[in-house]
Amino acid sequence: MKVLDAEFVQGYIRMANDGWEQGWHERNGGNLTYRMKPEEVEMVKENFQPKEWTPIGTSVPKLAGEYFISTGSGKYFRNVIIKPEDSFAIIEINDKGENYRIVWGLVNGGRPTSELPSHLMNHEVKLIATGGRHRVIYHAHPANVIAMTFVLPLEDKVFTRELWEMATECPVVFPDGVGVVPWMVPGGRDIAVATSELMKKYDVAIWAHHGVFVSGEDFDLTFGLMHTVEKSAEIFVKVRSMAPYKLQTITSDDFRNLAKDFKVTLPEQFLD
């Protein structure tokens, strides 16, 4: 089967385009990676033409032998749907988890996302934490979440409570809360390590003054998670523009009742 005819590849393309249409991917902003299933690799491997091995810049031994789809560094999300073979690649991780090689895509040259170390370190963390269920890592630049990082303390509890309070569905969609990474230079090991530490506890990491990093089981759940966080942030921005305070909100006891009815567990540290 041709790579672009595969349903999982079409799902990847759709998610990338959905993010572009939301306005989260100015220029070449953002990146998306997907850990392929073994049967998906078998489905399209006849199209593979392996290139040379390249150092990842970190070590991810739990991902040895895995295959990923990755957007390309410097590539535009707006072009994924119209020039997919030039906009993303399928890569293979070597048997030590220290190198990768392109086996398909980026036909006009290039390399996977500059955030590849962050993506792969977090794929490894989520592989362990979820027993392999999580396969998607998505980084975008949603404006309202970024705006929040200029006016709130960069603390997990503060961001979690504000986002939960803005929309009733939020504690159901991301019951573990969100983590916050202070501003760091993107693309390096430091931000990758900081994010992977947060991803041991959360499915959402907010990068101050930069964007959001989320993890999920499939394209719909992962996109929906990003969408929900940004919608909540949009409500926050609108509330703050109307008044500097809230006359009423969802209380800690309200959250406890919600958790009971929806059968989710909310960390008590966010309910104090």
C-alpha cells in the first residue's frame, strides 16, 4: 500500500490541517509525531528507502526499533495537506535508541522537527506510563494559553485551577491537571528533560511564552485535548478582559462532586 493511501497517514494529515485551521501554526510553528503500530509499519514498508543514520541528541532505549511519523523542521503545517511527501517523514529509531534515519518523505530534503529530542523523550515517558497506549505527541502555539503565561504565576496548581474553572468539561478531559515549564530555549535537551518530567504526571505541559505540548492515545483524543485547553484559555482571557476578578466560579467541592459523578480522580493538591 502507498504511504499516502494508509488510513493512519490520512489521520495524521487531517490532524495537522485541523491545527493549521485553528490558527495554532503560524509560519513553521509547531510539530506533530506519531508512534506507528507494527501492523501499520508492515502495511507501508515496501515504500521505505532508508537514508543515513543521524544522532537524535538524546538516548531513548525504550523506543529502539520503533517507527514514527514526524513533521519536518522548517516545514509549514499549512502545506501538510497539499504537499505531504515534502512536509513530513517516517523515521526509524536504531537498536540502541540513539540514532534515527528517514525511511520515507521529506523528498526535497530536510530533517524531522527540531523538537525531535523533546518528542522522543516524551514518547518514551508516555510509553512507560501508559503501557504503550499513548502514541501521539503534539506541540502547538495556541494564542490564549500563551497569553496566560504572561499574567499568571508559572505554577502547575495555578494554571490547572484556572483552566478547570473556565469550563466544566476540563477536569473530565484532563483530570490530572497541567504542568508548566518556565521559558527555555526550544529544541534543546534542557526543555526536553523538563517536559518529560512533567509528562510523568500530566498529559499537558505548557511552555511559558511559547506554546503547549500534549500527549494522547490517538489523533482525535490528542487534538481534542489541545482544543479543550485552548478553549478554556480563551474563556479565561475573555473573563479577565471583562473584570479583574470573578463574581462566582466552580468551587473545590463542586469539582469533587463532578469527579464522583464522572468517575475521575482529581488530585487533592489542586482542590485545597
